[in-house]
Amino acid sequence: MDAQLLEKYFSGSCTPAEELAVLKWFKTKNLNADQEQDLYRIWQETNGEGLASDTEMNPADVLKRILRAIEEEELSAEPDQAAATAQPPSVPRRWLWWSAAAAAVIFLVVRFAGMDHIKQPEPAKILQVAAPYGARKLVRLEDGSLIHLHSGSRITYPDHFYGNKREVELIGEAYFTIKRDSLRPFMVRSGQLLTQVLGTTFNVKYRRNANNIAVSLASGSVEIRQIGGKHNGQTARLIPGEQLVFTETNQAFTISPYDRDEVFGWQNGLLSFKKSSLADVVEKLENWYGVQIELKGKFPQANKAWQYSGSYENQSLANVLTGISFVKQFTFEINGKVVIMNFK
């Protein structure tokens, strides 16, 4: 049963056919975990009206009495075919009360009578998957969404999404392919940013030692909100082909086009640099290959004094360093997991 249809029913705005569908569903008593939560919420909103004396009885007996009353209401209120096509009948107010009561008692039966075929949802288990430096991982969520984790990244998520949202937390970089669910938006927490989508593909990059957080949209749409900080609550929306960069030092959003190979290429083994500073090149190489790089000699101190552009597809560390050193004039040594770049 759709939670929106339940809310529509209790507001008295259902069609006669929808009302009968809701009542018949109440009688089946085959509720899943999400439906039990919806009924409990509705029960809370009705404040248990009219149930003070009933709750002192056996819940199963109360449930039978309510379902019997619903059947009687169905028989007395069901219109003939001609009347149904001419003008929909009004909804008996008792139906609303009996349905609210049924929702409340079903909850009580679940909670106190221990019915075998209706179980309370168990608390979600919090899972965590990490891709070590030099490796990548694919994570499949229970709703069918996919998360491609870049090296040196970690995703934290529940084994099952309860309630009206799907939320995960990212440290590092990941590419998301999200299954659409209009009733449960998907949210990614990454530092001071909360990215919310219904169903789309996008990339989030959040390295704790970096000053920037970047969200790049491939398809669909996303809404990004700052959580905490100087401009708490500021929001922005992206369209495909746009990238939002949040700078922590000035707490500002910047939206601009991006290079697809530079942002998404890592999934296909493409290591791309575009006017990258020495610090950016070092960071990418360390994350990509799982090494530690030491700089020696007269290397440039200011990032603007050193820029490099180039792409390498499924290349070894030695080949990449050879290509960069040919342009930037340095030598290098690879000693296991330690790389020394010597500048003249």
C-alpha cells in the first residue's frame, strides 16, 4: 500500500474505488516493515482517538471487531453501478475512524501480541567499505544503486534503508549511479556538503586534507546544501555538465563546466591532468598508485609556477613519471612504496 494513498485516504480525498482498496488492504494484515511504520505514524497523528477503552482488551479480539465493522460499512456503503457512474457517494465518516482504529490496533497487535507473520523492523546495520590506495571497489546497495569507490576512499551506509530517505557518508571520491525512488531521495554527506538526488549519476570528491569539495553531475539533477559553517543552509542545483566546487576557506559555492575525462576517467583507468599544480599531481599519483612521494632539489614552492596537462590510460607508475619528467625536467626513483622526485 502506497503511503501517499494512506495519507490521501485519511484526509478524506480518496475516490470510492481508492477507499475500498484501502479497506480491503487493512483486512489482509500482510504488512511489511515500511507499511508498519506508516501505520504507526498515522496512528500517532490521530492520537489514538476513540481507543482508550479498546486498548484494555485483547488486541487480536479488538482487531476482529474492527474488521467486522469495516465489512459492515462496505456492504452498507457500496453503490450500485448506475449510481457509481452518475455521482460518487460521500465517504461515511465512520469509515475514517474505523480505518484509523484499524491502523492503531494493527500496530498494537504487532507490538504486543507477537504475531508471527508481522515483524517489527530490525535496526539497520551500519556497513563500511574502503578502497585502499592503489585500488578501486564497487559497492552495490540494497536498493540497486551502485557506488564506484576511488582509491583511498570510504563509504558508510546502512544495510537497509528505512523511512523516507536513503543516506550514505563519503570520505574520498566516488561515482554514484542511483536508482530512482521519488518517495525516498538519496543523500550523500561529504564534509560540509549534503548532496540530494532522486535518481541520477554524479561524482563526489571529498578529501579531508584538501580545501575543496567537488560535486560533478553526469545526468539527472542534484540539490546541494551546506551543513554547518559560516553559510549553513545555502543551496544550489546542478544540471548535467556542471560541477559545484565548495571552498572551505571562504565557504563559497562555485559552479562551472568540467572536463569529463578529468572527472570521470578514473573509472576506466584514465589518469588525467589538466593544468594541474605540482601538489595536485603528487596527490593524484599517491592516491592512484598507493605510494608516498618525496620531493627533493629545487622544486617549485608556489602552485601557480608549475602546471601540467596530460592523460595516461592504464599505465604503470614508471611510465607516467617518465612522461611527466620529460616535460617538467626531473628525475625519479621508485623504491617499493616510496617515490623520490629529484628537481634540478
